[in-house]
Amino acid sequence: MKKFFIITFVALSAIATARSQEFKVNKSSGKLMLNLKSATVEGYNGTEIIFKSTRSESDQDPRAKGLRAINGSGYTDNTGLGVSVVENGGTVEVNQVASSNLDLEIMVPKGVVISFACHKMSDAGTVIFKNMENEIEISTDYNAIKLENVTGPATVRALYGPIDAKFSDNIKGPISIVSVYSTVDVAIPQATKANVRLSTSHGEILASSEFKIEMEKSPGSDMISYGSEVNGKLNGGGTDFKLTSEYSKIYLRVAGK
């Protein structure tokens, strides 16, 4: 175990102190795995993953000077930001060590695939992904999720939290967005070419009248089913686009309106 931590610490590109406000890892490809209560993640054209804290010096505990946070899962804060960052092969693994929300911003090169997970943390906050061309995988229990100016591919699943997503013009599928108990609110450009599947068991589906969805007919029937499931094509079809909310509403809007 000691040997493992020595190797992974050496692989990181920065040395952080307990009072640092920024931590960097040289990484422009591979995968970033985030296990955090909340964060703002933004894509950019660069070669480093940059972790920043938005907390001021006055928010820091003066008694913690010279000490590092640890937790029962075996993680140690090696960044000074309340998180453990370890590089394991082609994957950078980030785990929360401090118990409170961290006010963390993460800049990620556009060639890095991102996986975000947060489970069994009822006090989890909002997670924001913006300006991203990265492939995104998100799985949470209580987080509210916001996607701003993203292209996909994206696989997003929330248990109790709402999902709000705004996609850019250059959508790359497949897209799958699921909230079991809360709302799914998605905005896409009107000209998007997509194969859409919208479904809810106990909720409602609402779509902008500007979208002309060519409905799929049931085999052997001329009738179109509008109930709790909509399968069809936008602008002749294209990207696979699936939106699901089992117990709440689905909103499909025109981006920019």
C-alpha cells in the first residue's frame, strides 16, 4: 500500500500545501473520475486538469494549519483543497476527503472523458458541467445536475435530483438523460437531427410546438400512440436522444428561447 501511494503521488504534476488554492495534473487524454458532493466542471483547450477552490482565506480553519484531512475510507487530502487526487494508469481518481461542500471548480481538457458519481450523500449539492465537448458519465442520488453548452456524448442518471441541460449546435450522441423522481428539462437547437425517445411512467411530457416530431407508428397500425411514451424523429432523425422521468415531468425546449 505504501508503495502504491508513493508511485501515484510522484505521477502527479504538482505539490500542494495545506493552504493552496490550486492544484494541477498534467493530463490531456484518458479519464477523470470524480466522487464529490458537488463541483463546477468546465471544458477548455489545455493540457492540464486544474482544481481550484473558490473559498477565501477567511473561510479556512486556522487550527488546521500544518494538518491534512483524512477519512475512514482511507483517503488523504494531498491537494490542500479537501480532496484526494491520485493517478492510476490512464485514470485520475478524485475523492472527497473533507466532509463539507468544497466550492470546487475543475478545468478539464476537452480530450478527457469525465465520470462523476455521488451516492448515499443526502447533503449533496449542485453539480455543473459547462462548455464541454467531453464525453460525460454522471450517476447521482441527491445532486441537482446542470449541463450548460455541452455537446455529448452524455449518459446522465439522477435518482432524486432534477436535471437541466442546454446543448450546443454540435450535438454528438448518444444522449441518455434519466431522473427517476424529479424533472428532466432539456433545451436543444431547433435544427437538431435526432431519433428521440421520451418516456415517463407517472409524469407528463411537454415539448415546444416548434419541434415537428415525426412519430413512429405501432407495427401493423396506422395509429400513433401519444401516452406516456413518444418515439419519433426530429428533422429526419440522427443522434439517439433519450429522456426519461419516471415520476415527474419531461420538458423539451428550443435552445436560446
